[in-house]
Amino acid sequence: MSSASMAACFNYDTKSKGNKLDAKDIMDPASLAWHRPQSATSREEEELIQKSSRAVSHTTDPLEKLRLLCLSRGATGILGLGRVFRRMDDDGKLNKEEFINGLKETGLEITHDEAEELFKRFDIDHSGSINLDEFIRQIRPPMSDSRRAIVEQAFKKLDRTGDGLITVDDIRGVYSMEAHPRYMSGEETADVVMTRFLANFDGEGTTGAKVTLEEFMNYYSGISVSIDNDCYFDLMMRQSYKL
């Protein structure tokens, strides 16, 4: 299959009904054993992980490659990338050394030349630094306005103080497991489901970790691209956060 054909079948447009992942796109899951547990062990997300891993070898664009590598780690991939860079950032910008070292730290298979090309692409004013938030927004798969709105609504409900930050405890106090497929099937208890979900936001095990709206959106952009129906995504968010 050509790069163009692979790009055409890997559709990020959440408004389209033609981007449902098919069983034929699934690769051997043994090669994916390294990724961390996801919040929702749904068929859609697992297929996204597998299809992203398969598509990586068919793209020549460094930006698309980085996006696919993140998605191959599930919904937490882009969230994790943002957090690695955030630790290096104290002014909202990254210089070339910080950018390249950050990519190395993630363990994502981006070559030095690809990292150089990415940096040049985002260093629009040739200042020697790039805007971190803009970079992450470009990596994030696009979401429809309605999906962004429901994610923001959930965040605002969690952000009781209105300071733009939520904690794992805030999420724990609202997030509902009743509609989670593994809880409904009896495969996992409510405690296990909750623990797995909160692990996505815990800042590598740090209790009291703070989550910004951008990080919350980064996580749900990964969930969003695995769901092809706007109504289903909306219902999932409303059930999960009792909106």
C-alpha cells in the first residue's frame, strides 16, 4: 500500500462516518505489549493503538509520524508527550536542545534529522525556540467543535475553584464507572476501573498532580479519534461525568 493510500484510510475527521476501524487493520498485539494500561479498554481504542502502530511505517512526514507514535501508546500518548516537555519548560517555549532531548526522553522512535525538521517547522520566526502549546495543538488529532465543547464542559464541572486546574481527587469525586464496558461485563471491579483511569492523570504516580484543560483535552483527543460517532462520544462524556 502506498503512503498516500495509507494516509487516506487513516482518517482523523470525527465528522466522517467512513473512518471506522476494521478488523483487517489489526496487527499482532504482541508487539504492543509495552504500552501502559488505558482508561477504557474498549475495542475502539485498542484498534486505534494497533492501526496507529501499523501506519507509522507508511508515513514520511515527521509530524504525522510523531502523532501516530503517540497514538500507538493509546489515549495517554499525547498527554505524556506534553508532560515530558512541560517539565523542561518554564516560559512556554522550548529551544532546540530541550526539544530534541525531550523527544529522546519519551522513547518515541524519531530520528535526529526528523526532530531537526520538526523544530524548523515550528520555529516560524527563526528565534531559536518554539511555542510548546502550539506544538502540542498541532500534534493533537483534530476534534469537532461539539466534542471540544463537551470536554470543556466536563473540565469546568471538575474545576470547582475556577483556577484552570483540577486534581486526581477532583476526577475521582465525579467520574462514573457505571457505563464502563469492563465494569458492566464484570471483568473488573469499580476500584480497578477507577485506578486504571486515574493513572492516566496521576503525573507518573505523583499524588495531588494538577491537570490543566490542555492536558485534559490532550487525553480526550486520543479517545475521540478512536470513536467515529459524535453522538456516542457525547453520550460517553455525559455518562462519565454526570453532565
